[in-house]
Amino acid sequence: MRFEVQRMKIAATGQPGQQLEIASKTLPRETEWIWVDSIPALAQQENVDLYIDLTFSMQEERIRELGGLPGPVLINSVTHTVAEICAAAPAPQSHSGSSPRRHPSPHQHPLCRFARTNGWPGFLTGNLWELAAADETTGACVRDLLTAAGQSCRMVPDIPGMIGARILCSLINEAYYTLQDQVSTREEIDTAMKLGTNYPLGPFEWGSKIGLPAIYELLQTLSRTNRRYTPAQALELESARLKSD
């Protein structure tokens, strides 16, 4: 299903760095981005085609507020799946005075109008965003809206880490195993990865850019079903230290 959108309006909330990443992209002039600092402020916007929350967290009140928005919602949720969020959250109430817009299905739980993407530092500048949704209809809705706004997307399974983050976390984790085994130094590992694979950043540079606590959280989640993702002790200790600072 495709939408013919003459003037796209996207209401979003995000960190300054995330806003700069999107501002650096070449998007159609017909796309209007409205940046606000809270979910209630998102709800105050009118005639919005797509809501985006790049600072999403698994807090019951935030999920309820997002579920009450009158339209499809894209969230930055690398570790938590849409299915997990829908199953855990109570049914939200709509904001007073608002009318629903473009619900993919009137019979599904309102929170299942969520789709998720990877909003970690460096990923929003990519030419292709990963999208995961609880069902194909919701995914197609959000994908077509983003495509109309000039952002190419690819649907991926609704699993922790999606695809890109799983691969990157595995590389970072392996780099920490190599470090704790005293095979090489951080600088040498970063240099080897950049020269050998033409990556823009080495694994330790990526870890610093994204934040090790986020990397560790995803690895911990993935390791519950696959031991190959078990975090290196060096990564675990450094993540704990950063989290406590």
C-alpha cells in the first residue's frame, strides 16, 4: 500500500546528535520535520503523518503516551522488540480531542502501530534504515511514509538487535576478547579493522561512540538464547564502570 503525500509532516523527539544526523541528510524540501522535547509535545502537533521517538525507553508511562498518539509511531529500540513492548504494555488511552489517522488495522492493539529502527549514533546517517514491526501492514505503513519523506528503508525481523546492531556488537565483543587475551592493543585493533575492512571506525571507536552500556545490554539479551554473544569480561567491567560514573 502506497501513500500519495504532497507535504510530509514528521513530529520527532531526539537527542541533539540524532537531530544533527538527520539534518545532515538530503531529504525532499516537501518534508517538514518538527522537533519537540517530550511525548506530550508530540501529541500537540496537528496533521502529523508520522511520529518518531528516538529517545525511547521501556517505561510504562512513555509507552502509554506513545500508544495514544493519533498515528503510526517509529521508535528507536535496538534491543526491545515491538512484540515485547506490545505484550508488556497496558492498552493506552487516546489523547482527548484527537482523531486516529492511518491505523494499519482497527482490530489490532494500538501499540502494535509501533515500528522500530536503530537510532544509535552513526546509524541514522545511513542511506538505508532497518525497520521492524509486529506485522507486515504496520511495517509497510511506516516504510511507505518514510520513503515518501525521502528515507529508504528495509524491513527486517522483529528480533533484538535487528541485523546491523547484531553484527556490530559481535565485532566489538570480539575486539574486547582479543584485548583481554592480550593479543593486541585497542589502537592496533582499531587500525587493523579500518585498514583491513575499510570500516569508518574501529570496534573500540564504535563502542565509545554508541556507548558500551547499550552494547552490553544487547549482548546480554542475545546471549540468553545464543552463547556466542556472551559479553567479554573486559567489556562487562568497562560498561559497569561507565554506567556508574
